[in-house]
Amino acid sequence: MSLTHFDCKGDAHMVDVSDKPVTSRIAVAETYIKMQRETFDIITEGRAKKGDVMGVARLAGIMAAKRTADLIPLCHPLPITKVSVELTPDAELPGLRIEATVKTTGQTGVEMEALTAASIAALTVYDMAKAVDKGMEIGGLRVMLKDGGKSGRFVAS
């Protein structure tokens, strides 16, 4: 198996997907942001000075998915048909679990869009709460599900 973003000379290039069939594709990515208990309480109780942290982070993740090709040099611009970003408070972390789902009908997958949505949502939480907690930790970014296309279905263990 070889890396598809390099040609036979080893130069980076955008993969040619023009001969691939158009299929329905979906990807789900997850991450988390851990924080101090006080920060968790401020966010979940809606007391953040900058406003609705989870609502703004959700919108930032959706917007980021749509801009993935502008951020990742060899990523194809895709006609995204759905993006959802869910932020779930987890008192045991304490923090937020973030899950991003992206769908398209196209010739290449949307894993990068889902990963981008999840990570930007987490970074937005950090940005909105850093005044009270600079030690927040973002981790666990990964693809949980990918389906559609030649490689078929992938589900993380």
C-alpha cells in the first residue's frame, strides 16, 4: 500500500478522482476537550461572558467543514450535503465530547471534513473559555465511521 498524495517521483499532488464513481459518503469524527470543573460549570450553566459556548462551537464546526479544502492543501472541495456537530457535556472528564458527522454524494470521502469540524468546534470552546481556564486539553481526535466509496465501511474499534 502506498500513500496516494505522492506521485511516482515523490512529489505531493492532489489525487485524481475523476474516474471514481459518485456514491453516497458519510464520515463521523470525535474529539473531546477537558477542563477544570469550574469551567465546565460555567459552560454548561450558560454563564460564559462570551455567550453560548456550545452553540457558537457547533456553528464554528459546521462552518469549518465547509472550508476544509481551503485549509488542507490536497483536499478536494466537495458538495457537502449535511454537517452536524454535537457537543455533549461529560461531567466525568470534566469537559465536552464532540462528534461531527458529514455527508456528501461525490467521488471522494468526507473524513477530513468531519475531523476539521470536530477539531474547530473544540478550538472554539477553548477560545471562548480560555479567560478562565488556559489549561484545557483537547484530545482523542479520530475518525469513528467512514462509509461509501471503493474502500467501503470503516468503524473504529
